[in-house]
Amino acid sequence: MGALLDGKAVAASIQQAVAADVEALRRGRGVTPTLAVVLSGEDPGSKVYVRRKRQAARGLGIQTRDHVFPNGLSERETLTLVHELNEDKEVHGILVQLPLPKGVNESRVLDAIDPVKDVGGFHPENLGRLMLGNATVVPCTPAGVLAILDHYKIELAGRIAVVVGRSRIVGKPVAQLLLGRHATVIMAHSRTPNLASITRLADVLVVAIGHPRLIGARHVKSGAVVIDVGINRLPDGTLTGDVDFLDAAGVSAAITPVPGGVGPTTVAMLMRNTVRACRQQIGD
């Protein structure tokens, strides 16, 4: 079985550095980084994520302001709230939790966030900087993927990396990060014919397509590194990734579990982005 890439261990090392930064800001500048989280609607997964982010922030000394609306907000109401948070000098980071309720244009809402406070990294300005190779804010999950690869010293330069999934949140930005590390990147998605013939080319396979256990041993080249970004809840309540873990682990050199893989590093990177946004706004 392939070696386990433990996201919790990676997240712990990131959070240790973040905690030190928070303490330095508090003692040196009298400022506490503050993260505003907007949760609109009753999506079960979103509620879990927001709770974890709140717990992580408080454990590191980061203040949180939760704007929770179980009945959902209209697009106009959401935009009004985002503009208010943009103007609030005591708020350093804004995260609008996705998905938003039906009828709310997610792109319009994400585009309304001040790029300096966009700790999710999804504003067009921040995504454009990422594409140009001079990113100031990197989306949390793609940054977490790279953190795992770096922590375990997995070589990327000259390797073939296949990314399965083309979302704005994961697929496209993680592909840019891998290109920045001199990997040869191939993108595949739900309409890619004969998917296994593409994924078997990968030295590093990143899967973020939102389909439980889509990727099995037949999709993985022997000795490949597999990063499973997916998290899906099955009818029996258990969580699983986009990769069939036990099947793929038999042929991979290393693989992330679900849960306990990319998820913890995503939260850690959100905390790091919030502290960096705070420093930028106070001119530190």
C-alpha cells in the first residue's frame, strides 16, 4: 500500500507558524487578525466547514465574526453585506461560504469582495495574479495541495501532473500552481473520454471532480502520488473522497486519505491567508 500523506500533520506545522504570526501582531502592533465568514442557507457540508474554521481560528488567536443566515439571503442582501464588510476596518478577511442558495449568482458575490480581504482567493484580480505567476493570495485548497506535496518533498519539476476537475475553486488554480513548479500539466474533467488513459500518465494525480470513488486502481499509474481533494457523504453517512482509497492505494506510491488529507490543510491555509491579509492592510 502507498504511503499515507497525512494532512493533519501538514496543517499542524502551518498552524504553528500562523499562531506565532498572530501573537507577533498582537504584541507588536496591537492588532488581532479578524475573519468574517458568511454562511447563507442550510447546506450541511458548509455548516461543518464553518464550524471547523471557527474552531481553528479561535485556537490560533484569530477573531471570527460569523454572519449566519439559515433561511438564506437574496443576492442583493448578500452583496449589501459584502460591501459592509469591505468597509469595516476591523475585518481583515472575508470568506463567503459556497454553495450559495439558488438564485444567487456566486461569481457576482465573489467578485464583490475587496481583493485585499479576499482570503478565499477567488476574486478575478487574485486569480489573474495567480495565472501571471505573481499571486498575492492563493485559493486555500490548491495551496493546501501544494503544502502537502512540499511537506513530503514530492518532486514536481519535469513530472507529469494530471488534474481531474476544472472548477474555479480547485482544478484551475491547482493547475496553475503545478505549472509554476515546472510540472507538465494535463487537465481532465467529466467530459474527458477514456479518462483512465489520461490519468495513468500521471506521476502526480490530483482529483477534484465531486464524484465519490470515481478513481480506482485502473486509473492510477504504478508508483504515482495521488491527492484526493473530493469529500462526499454517502447514503450511510460515511465520508469518502473522489478516489477509491483502498483500491488506488494498492498501486500508488503515496496517497491522501479522506477525511484527514487535504481538508485540514485547506483550513490552515485560510488562517494563513487571513494573517497575511491583516499584515497587508496595516502596512506591516
